[in-house]
Amino acid sequence: MRFIPTKVHGVLDYLVGIALIAAPWLFGFAQLGGPAVIIPIVLGVGLIVYSLFTRYEWGPFGVIPMPVHLVFDVVASVFLAVSPWLFGFSDEAPNVWLPHLIVGITVVIVVLLSKPTPGPARSDVRR
């Protein structure tokens, strides 16, 4: 059932990280301030940082095992999805809270479909 290779998951990590950082401006709620704005930015930066340290094709520092990375993804994504209710901005316009919910749920689905171990390195394939 897990068919998303870590190489693809890694690309998604960086794209989602950038999208989370830009979300308040992309969806027009940056002026609101507070948790609605801070949470996606902090989670986006965090995602990029722990991706840099993940032991997969896109992690130059390769310290964090991929299964641990996937746990970080789930915890951060569930937090993102429930943050509108935890921090009281669920009564704002949908452009404020809906991106938190949709991205959070989508990332959990991606984690469930992602392989927990990187494929063979190029040097391993030649042997």
C-alpha cells in the first residue's frame, strides 16, 4: 500500500514547507496575525529543517531515520489540522482555517502512502 518513494516524499517535504511559510500571503490572511499565521510558518520552517537532517535522498545531513521523520510529519500535520479549533480561529473566514485543515489531512495521507525506507543509492544499484 505504501507506494510513494522517499525520493518523491522528500521533494514534497520541501514544497510543502515553502507553501506553509507562504500560506498566510497565498490565502490572504497574513494581516490576521496570531496563531493562524504563526503556526504554518513555524511548521513550514520546522519541516524544512528536519527534512535537511533526514536520512533520505534529499537530506544532506542524514541523521534522522525516515520512520522518525514520518512520525514528525504525522504529529505536525495533526497539530496543523486541529489548530483552528485549538487556537480559536475556526470562526474566521474559510480562507483562514481551511488551508490548515486540508494541508494537515493531506500530509497525513501522504505519510500513510510513503515508503518508510529510502531506495538503494545509485552506487548500490551498480553493484
